Amino acid sequence: MIGVGKAKQYANVLDKPLSRGRQEVSLSAFAFLFSELVQYNQTQVDNIAELERRLEDAGYAVGARVLELLCHREKGNRRETRLLGILSFIHSTVWKVLFGKVADSLEKGTEHEDEYMISEKELLVNRFISVPKDMGAFNCGAFVAGIVRGVLDSAGFPAVVTAHFVPIEGQQRPRTTILIKFAEEVLRREARLG
Amino acid sequence: MTLSRLLRCAGVSTAIHRFYPVSVGNQQFVFWIMASTACFVIVSRNDIPIYEAEVGSVLKKEEAAHLHQFILHAALDIVQDLAWTTSAILMLLHDSRNEDGIKSFFQDVHELYLKILLNPLYLPGSRITSSHFDTKVRALARKYL
């Protein structure tokens, strides 16, 4: 039952401690909520691109908060100033907290200097979702791409982040790749910092 | 260039006793003590102040406004220069007096700010209007300063 428990009642949220609390959330509850989120947004938009953008914006809000919270909880108030630092922070810490495991892989793009990819065999948010053919290349992983963009943006590394399906030989379900393309200023600053 | 030199160059004669620009995460918290007034400002990205508090007696209004802006921008410049050289969230740039109290004050206010940020209805970078937050910050100011 919802709401049953022995949680101490606080008058105001500012008085509640920022402790870790319960680490786990029910997967079915999340899947249900996420499916409602997608369906609600579907009724509000006319095309696929807009739907992806909305999911991304929803993820962005999550990402901004996750960054601050994790810096406070996990890293004892230290923040990342280098590119590789923030990428490995996302790839391990953020993924661990959100999805219970580290991401499958983190790769640097071969064609462009400013591209990086985080891959996952099956994104948690996509586990119970199948996309109909007429929606083309739509990927609900846009939500996760939004989370990554939120984290990067709030840390001072503006980037364009998108989610793509990558078909793999011998597997029925394609792998999902989050493609991160950093803005010019990030690369310039990285070069300057040496 | 230290702040007092900067102010003297600008011809502003003021008794600024202590001055602490602090970079905390993505926001900059600036705090300074002038005569008997202590002023604390939280500034978001794009240099927009999202929270201000003055503790103690208040200076003459007209002078105060300009001065606050000036000090604020000078502080932000100093912080931004150093922001990428360190991975610390809390940078205290000042002549060290009362260091522990100030540090604890900023840590506690940072925690309060985190709680505000976690509110899904709060737009990051907008003004903090919660009176409860205001009360708590002033209580912390009284406690640590």
C-alpha cells in the first residue's frame, strides 16, 4: 500500500535529512510511470522529433539534480573538472545509482574528436517497450540521453546527446548507444588545461 | 588583484572587513562583511542572483545597491578564474580568519540549496522564494557568524 510506513513526519522538506534512504525503487512501478510519461507526451505532440525532445527535457531535469546530489553524497563535495573525469563519473557512478549497474561500455568516437559513446545492451527504460514500425527510429532512450545531457550541462560541459539503436549481429534486440557530442568550448578548455 | 586593491582603484572607500567568494558546485555563493552588515548572495549561472540575505544593520540604500553589484561581479571574476583549476566544490578565497565557521556555514547552506533543487517544481536558476529557506539561512548565519 502506498504511504504505509514508519517514516518520521517533517514539517518542511528543508528539515528532512539528505540521507541515502532506501536505495531501491520497484521496477514495475517505474516501468508503469515511464509508460504513462511516454503516452501522455504522445497525446501532446504531432511528430516523433517533438516527442523525443520532450522525453529529453524530462531527463534533463533529472540529470541536473542527480549531479548535485551525487557530488554531495558520493564524492564528498568534489566535482569533476576534466572531460574523462565527468564521462567516467556518468558511466559508473550515475549509471550505478540510476540503473543498479555500470554502463556496458564507454568509447571515444573514431571519426570526430568531440564524440563519445556510452553503450548498453538493453537500456532499463526500454526493457518493456517495443516501438512500432511506423515510428521509425524513435527511441525512448531519449529520456536517458536527457539525463546525460543534464549532468554534463550542469557540470559545465555543454553537449548534444542522443540515443540510437545499433543492430548487432546474432541478437534480436539491438544495442542502444548514447552518443555525446561536446561543444567547441569544452574541447578548447580541455586543451587549455593540458 | 585582491578585492581591496580593486576597490581602492575604483575610488570606493569602504570598510570591507572580510570577503568570501565561494564556488559551490554549479552556483557561486558570495559573502561579504562590511562594517556591521553581513551580506550573503547565491548566484546561479549567467550571474543572476537567486537569493540574497542581509544580516545586521542595513547601510544607506543607494550606496548599498551599487556597491553590492560591484563586489558581486569582482567576486565572480575571481572565482571564475580559479574555478577550473581545482576539483573542490568549496573554494574559500580570503584572508584566513574564522575559517571553520565560514566553511561550515557554506556547507550547511549548500545542503539547504540541494534540498530546494531536488524539488521537481523548482526551476534551477530561478529565484528562491521560500520563506522557510530564508529563515533557515538566517538562523545558520546567526549560528556560525
